[in-house]
Amino acid sequence: MFCFTCREFPTKADSVWLVVGLGNPGMDATRHSVGMAVLGALAARLELAHCWHVDKQVSGEVIVTTIQDIPVILLRPKLPMNINGVSVARAAVKYGVRAEDILLVHDELDKALGKTAFKNGGSASGHNGVRSCVDTLQSNVMLRLRVGIGRPEGKTLVERHVLGCFSRSEEPLVAAVLQRSVDLLLAWLAPTHRRSRAHQQGGDKPREPAEFPKPLH
């Protein structure tokens, strides 16, 4: 496996995939940033961890590579969660990626830790990062890989829970979930499992990101 520079990227490919790990920069170990952790595990599995580089044009960390001969961009936004979508939209415009060819990896409160599931488009279901992506891309067709973090126990506030780190006792399960998530992503990217709509004509064209208010968690 190898990575490209932006100038080497095959922009005339029929399909270009954008895989995004949502999270808060500088808070990589928190539950809310588990999507970023999955992208880190994917890069490590592909032996591309050394290829991460900051792309100021898209406000994110990027790896440009091919998987199963398909051009793929891995993106970890460098913007706070509630405006992650600005980074995603900028990357979509730069690399010519349609909304239906974007996969968002993010934390999911309503799934227990250890559970993962794909969701094919639809509403943001209260997730600020997903909502930002829907708003900036002006589309809700993006596939999502939801990684369960579970709801807080007792009187712990949801915000404190999602912005907190996994406990030491949870770490072995988290490590297993990261590897399971990587397995799912690689299976999704494989030719035999690729969505048929990726080969259809048209689709949502990349749009310039909308303006957003000052960031909040």
C-alpha cells in the first residue's frame, strides 16, 4: 500500500471515496473522537500511518491512497466537531467526491460500547458532527459507520460522558472495536461489496462549504 501527493492523485477516476473520522482535534482519546481513532487504526492496518499530513485547504489531516485499485481519501478534520462538515465539504470539492461516495465514521450514544453498525443516510439523530456534514454538503445520503460508546450511567451528564476518555477497563474492548471497524471499512471498500449507486451517473455534486457560527463542542 502506498500514498500519493495531491499532484499524483488520479482525479479522472470513475469513483473516488472519502472516508472521514469525525471528532475533536486535540481530544483524540475521548469517546466523541472514536471516529478519528478508527481512521488511525485503518491507516495503521494499511501501513500508511506515516502518510498523514495536514492539508490547510481542507482544514484536516489527509492520506491519499488507493484501496482495491480505487482512489481513497482518508480525512480527519482539524475543526471542532460541530463544524467538521466544513472540512468534509472542502475535501469533497477539492477531490471531486460526490456526497454518496462519502462514508462518515462517528460515535453513537444509542449503541453500547462494542457495537457497530452501518446507517445508509438519513437524519443526523442529534449528532453535531453529522449534522454539520449534512448542512455543508446539503445532502443526507452519506453512509455512516456508527461506533457505539453507550450512554452514561447514573447522573453523569451526556456532555461529560462523550468528552471523557475511555476507562482503563474499557480499553481492551475499545481496541477490539477499532479493529472490527477497520474490518468493516475494508469490506465496504472491496469491489464485491461496493454500493451499486457508486457506479450510477449523476449524484450530488460537491458544493462549497457553507458559513457557520463560532465553534462549540
